Amino acid sequence: MENPCQYCGTSISIPEKGTLIVKSLDNKASSLYRTLLEVESQGTNHLFQYESLQELKGVAATLVEDGLEEQLVSLKSATSTQPILVQHLYERLTYPEMTATIEEGWFTTHLQPIVHLSDHSIFGYEALLRPTHYEINPMQLFSFAQRAGLHSMLDQKAREEAVKKKAELIPKGQKCFINFLPSTIYAPEHCLSHTFSIVNRYNVNPAELVFEVVETEAIDDVDHLKRILRTYQTFGMEVALDDVGAGFSTLERLSLLTPQLVKIDRSFITDCHQDESKQQFLKEVIDIANQLEISVLGEGIETKEEYEWLKQLGVHYAQGYYIGKPSPYLMEAIATQ
């Protein structure tokens, strides 16, 4: 069973049969510790021979139950010995369909249109990952990847699929918005080199790519995020800050990060045409963005009333089901004047 590790898409292998090597456990009360005392030992290591992945999963489950999910163990086969965290091992063995989806790249990209509010013309599309082989919710897949240590591989492959879709379908002159996980980018110059090589391979104009920080991650290290954004921008790409007004995407950070675009959290878009508190916030966003020369995009627009009110306010771009749903194909925006 081939599985990727958590670092930049490197693959490791979980042998169908082999040896689980566990170092001396701090938890002497562990039921697994007592079991391991009865099997072969080498110095401070305890060796557990398993004959099937199901048997290995049972051992991993015991370690998790004993609170040892952060324990680093090793898997030994006839040809190699590879380290892995107990939590990552347990998740990959428990959800093999999700592991295979990430490892094999069993997903595609759907495109959701984004329009100019000034004239309703297509500005670009957001690339959204959709699994193909199993009925897996994309958010569930990303959550699993985080727990299983596969988030870097998934993020990297999703970026490549989006760039490929831009090259194949999205016309020149129109943008492609691509989500990325800051937590997967340890050293921007190194970790993003794969993305930049893909852009060159598919002959995509970097200026037509917009990389946006996904809304599911809270950012504690703003300086690190700033370095990531600057790396994208140095290569000629644009960056966007997602869900402004929610979570870490506060107005105060706009001047620190200076993205080219900001996407307003959909919670401030719903019924914005009749909610005075939301209107006040949206006006504040527009004022600050104009001062910093940042474009503003309203997402999650579902009604004509929301669309028209945002247009009158001066929001630059719009996205949402009122305009067009995600689709594997290009589609014309449905919003009308």
C-alpha cells in the first residue's frame, strides 16, 4: 500500500506485511506496552510483527486510544525502514479510500465564474477541487489530509490540477483563482518551486493566476504568510486574502499583507442590501481597500438584490450561485443588468 508522507508530496510505503518498531513508551500503563514486552525487543525498541494491514491498524488504534498519537514509530519491510507518526498511520489505514484519492490524484477541478460588477463580463474563475472516485466532500478530504499528514501532497496536487485546467480551458486574459494552505509551505522558495515549474510546463501566464489563502486555516505567523505572498508576487502572480471579516482575515492585516485582492466573507454578503450593520462593515472594507489600492470581491452572492447593492457600493468583482455554480466546464455568467 503506497502512501505519501506529509512533506512536499514525498511517497512512503506501508508494507502489506512487515514489522512495526516502537521505541520505549513513556506510558508504562499502556496495554500495547504490556503486549510489546512479550514480543521481540532490540535495545530500547520493541518489534511487532504483523501479517496484514488490518492487524497493523489494530495496533495503531491501541496506541491512539492510549494517547500516543504523536509517537513516532517505524515500519520495516524487507527493503526499507520508514518513520511515521502513529496518528498519520492510523488515519491512512482507517480511511484507505481517502488515502488513495490523494495518492492517485483521483480528483478534478470545477470552475466557478467571477465577474466584473461594472459590466458583468467574466473576470476569471475559481478552481475548486472535486473528488471523482468516491462520494467524498472536499472539506472532508482536506480535513482528513490534515489529520493524516497528507495535506502537503493534496495541496500540491490540487494546485497542479488547477494550473492544468487554466491551460486547457480558461481563455487568455482571464484569471484563475487557486486556493493554497499556508501550513504546507515551510520554506516558500523551496516549497513553491514545484508550483512555479508547473506554471512554466503548461505555459501559463503567471499574471493570470491568483493564489488565495484558504479560509479554514488560522494564521498565527503573519510574517511567514507575508513571505509566502511575496514569493508568489515575485514570480509575477497575484495573491488574495479570503474571507475578510472572519477568522484571521481582519481589516488590520490588509495593510500588513497588501494582497492584490480581498474576498469578503459570505456572512457579510447575505442580505447585505437590507442589513445596516453589514453595510457599515462593507463600506469600511471598500474605504480601506481603495486607500491601499486593493480590489474587492464579494463571494457567496445568491440574489439579484445582493448583486445590485454591491455594485452600487463599488465592489469590483462578484462570485456566487446567482452568477454561476461550479462546473467542470466554462459557463457564461448568468447575472443580468
